[in-house]
Amino acid sequence: MLVFRQVDNDTIWNEMHTSTASRMAAGSVTELAFRVAKGELKNGFAVVRPPGHHADPSNPMGFCFFNSVAIAAKQLQQKLSASKILIVDWDVHHGNGTQEIFYNDPSVLYISLHRYDNGNFFPGSGGPAEVGSGAGEGFNVNVAWTGGLEPPMGDAETVVMPIAQEFSPDVVLVSSGFDAAEGHPAPLGGYKVTAKCFGFLTRQLMTLAGGRVILALEGGHDLTAICDASEACVSALLGLEEPLPESTLLQTPNANGVLSLQRVLQIQTLLMNPWSTTKKTPFKPGLYASENCPVPKWRSTPRDRAVPQDQQCLRGAWLPHHSPSPKTPPQH
């Protein structure tokens, strides 16, 4: 007889199968991470279930029992002496468990891009003011999209990549949830990120850590969307180029995306940035940009210097957008 236990509204523990499946998922991600970190493989994608990024050290949550990516990161630290690990989480839901596990750890940079809606979207955590604590302050970055079902547009080069490049990780782990993809209704995601855009993000991350990138499947409920996005990510890992449509490249971020990114950029600017030798004003919660969008010290590439500072906010941190003539940001 099968015995089921209700963990929360979403999460069921099956006495016969859940433990085995969860351990296999965590073990598979860890094994793949080890082989990539040791140079036996260039990169890889662990197609596993159940997901893990909601699980904290003592509690399962949101379909997650063991936090596979966090376990892999801890094992890399303890057994391979990895000194700097980047975890990027592009699941549409915030990885509250992963954030909690590394919140005080400056050797793990956690960057999450997720739907937030001012804390009204599951799990409710992941606001831009959650930046880490103690030695880990500044090593937790939440790109928290707010504004309902008008998904933000932008590029990973404005927030994610500059911070990641300054951090210069030894290895990159990706909590690769696909519930932001087309095909997920509003309660489960509601955004319409294309498969090719996930491939683009993967290619961006492959420029870090000598290409040592490990993706692990997290959320996603639409099988077609998961398959298409996974194929795009694997194609990127294999070095296959799939250019984005011109219409996507020319899209302008909407007002909600601009506001969300202003908050992230303002907070990161006010922090005493751990990646910069220039000390900044200590972070004060609630102090956000309004009409201006200061760019942190780590934004210093030639491309940035060619664009007026007040126009850089038009480019976000999620989808690629390269406009030949940036427009003036909307007034708020």
C-alpha cells in the first residue's frame, strides 16, 4: 500500500518513491558538477525531478525536497575546494531555499530572476532589498519583476553579466526552471519567454568560468515548453548558434521592466559593493531610483560609455534587447 503525506498545498511525500527520486536528483546534479569542475566534461544539463530550489536546510516546499543545486555547490566547496561559485536561478519563482542557504556566504554569488509582484507571487520572497547579510552582504542579487503579466524585456548584460564577470566564478550552476516560458498560465508563471531566449542566456553564462556551466532542471509544468527550452539550452551548451529573431532584438522594455530594474540597480549602487575597491554609501532599505537610474561601478564597458547613463535602464536583465538608438525612458 502506498502512503502519501501532505507537506504543503503543493507538495506530497510518497513513502515508496519520493526519497529515492529526490536523492537521485541531488546525486545526479552533484555528479555532473564534479565532472565539469574537474574538467572531465566541458558543461552539462541534469534533467532531473523533483526540483529543489524551494527546499531549505530543514523544510521541503513547493514540490522540492532536497535542494540539488545547493547540495552540489556545498559539495564543490567541501570536496573540490571551489572558492567562488555562481548560482543563477531563472525559474519564474524565487529560489527561497537557495537564498537562505547561502545568505551569509560570500563565496557563493546567488542571482535570481523571477516574478515577484511586490511579494504577491509565490513564494513571496526575493525582493530586491534582500541582498545577503554579514559577510554575504552584496552576494545575493534579486532581479524581482513586478507589474503583473506584462513581462519585462531587456538583456542579461545590464545586471547579471557585469556582476558575474566581476565575481569571476570557478564554476556556474544554473537553477534552470522553465515556468517563465510560453505555455504556463498566470498562476504558474504567466510570462512568455521564448525557448531561444533561454538558449541566449545559456550562451552568455558560458563566457564565465572557462565555460564550466551546469544546468539543473527546476520548475516547469508544460511539457512542450520544457522540451523546447531544454533543447535550446543544450544546443547552446553544444556550441550551436541559434540567432534570435530581429523582432525580439528590437523590442523595447515595458515600463514595469524599467521600474523593476531601477530598483535593482539603485540598491546595488548604494551597497558597499564587494566587487569594487570604491566604497559606496551603505544600503538603506526603501531608497529606490525614481527618474534617474545610477549605474554601479561595475558597469564600465565601452558599450556603456557610449550610451547616456539615464538611457541604460531601458535594457534589462532577462531577454536580449539591443536597440540602435535607445529611447528616452518613460517618466514615473
